[in-house]
Amino acid sequence: MKRAIVLLIAAATLALGCAAPAAVTLPRFDTGVDPSSWVRVPAGDFLMGRHGHRTAVNYDYEIMVTPVTNTQFAQYLNSALAAGRVKIAGNFVAGYYPGDLFHGYRHEMRIDAGDYPYFPLNDHDSRLTFDGRTFTVKPGYENHPVTTVTWFGAKAYCESIGGRLPTEVEWEKAARGTDARPFPWGNGITPANANYYNSHDPFEKGIGAIGNTTPVGFYNGKTYDGFATVNSPSPYGLYDMAGNVWQWTADIYKGVHYRYLRGGSHADYGYNLRVWTRNSVRPDYFGPSIGFRAARDVKK
């Protein structure tokens, strides 16, 4: 029996959903940071949240150094489509999801087994185009973080490379290390540290304060077209853990159909990039300020 794609999307206007800028000539910079690289985060306690609640992580895990790029996601879509792991359903790439346990809580939305949207086709805000057979990255966005991916699509990508989405606990530990710092690199924020609203990076030129995505690993101490950055990785060496794009996390909480995002984006003020800041949307939501990165278990 043919399955119909399940759409939960409602109109939403959040900072994470602001429209992408009109077509501009993008500057092109090679950051030198490898988006295919991973780092290990060791087991141990860390201080979580604004008030530094001691939280245990009793295992090592690995996490990507940068968010997934447009190039990486386009390669996944082309491979998955050719192999029949995803399909074209109306205006979306879609795939199967086994559903969530429904508890019947007030305002809880049922998410049953079925096909759900992964990625929109030829959406204005998307950095990928589709000609009916192949996904191609729009010129200049190859090493930028992929956006307009739903939680379902992010989860599927991570599983396709032998990984998974990080939990909120894993994400925050990787972002801040074991001290109580509010930002991945330390205690304060300047435009040289991260991509946020009105941070005056080269990708705001001709667009305005809301800006655009920057190449992954952009804030690594290099100077780009006169714009000097400060090397701003997390204590474990991760880039873009604050700003650029919000990042999906894995957690499914009892009675809650929303999924949670971390990190803030280019459309948010600097104070919203603190490591404990959260946002939440439906799992089929997509927008030009939402991306993700993968985590994975350490092989024994």
C-alpha cells in the first residue's frame, strides 16, 4: 500500500526561520577546517546549563568538528535517492520514520509511523537545487552548513554515516568542556568569534544585519578579505558550536513532540549564542538557520 507523506508543518516565525537573503555574489573562502573530521569527547562530569548543574557522561563519544555541509548533504541525497532509501513525495524528499510513543498529554501531537519530509525541493531558502535526478549545491555554498533540513532528515543522514544526532547533554559538553564557560571559547563574545546578528562578517555585505551562513570553521584565527577572526573552537576542538546555524539534537522527551535545537544562528543576537540556550520546533520544521552535526559511539 502506498504511503502518503505525513506533514506536521505549521506556519512559524522564529529567528531560526527568517528568510534567506536574495541572490548575491558570495565571497569564497577556504577555512582549512576539514568538515569530515571528528573528535573524541572523553567520559566525565561537566557543568550543564546556566547554573552549572553537575552532569555525568559515563562514556566516551565522538562528534563532528563542524556542522554537515551542503556538499556532504547533497552527496547523501543523491546516494540515498539512487538506492531507494528516500523518495520524492510532492515538494519534498521524504523517508520512513517508525514513529514516537504517544502518551496522550495535552497539546502533544501524535507522530505515527510513516513517511516524513527530510528536505524541501527547490525551496527559495535551500542551498541545493534539484533537476529531477540530481541534487547540486548552489555556487559558493559548498562548504557552508546545510540548512532547511528537518529533524527527520538530519537523523537519517547521521544514521547513513554510522552515527546519530547528539543528545542535548552530549552537545553541551562538547561545546563547553568541563568548566562553566558561557561560550565555547570562553566568557565573552565579539564579532571575531562567531556568526551572529549584525556581526559584520563579509557575508553580511549587501544583505544586512541578519546576514548569511559562513563556511564551516570560519572563525579559526584567519583573516578573510580584511575581516580578522579569533580562533574560537570549543575545548575539544569543535567549530561553529555558537552561531552560524542552530543544530538539531536527538532527544525525544515523554509527552513532547517538539525537538530541541542548540547553538544559535546568524539570525540571533550574540547573547543567544550561550551554550545553554535552547530552541524547539516540530520535527518536520525546516528553515534557513537550522543545520546539524553528527555524533557516534566509540568503537570498542
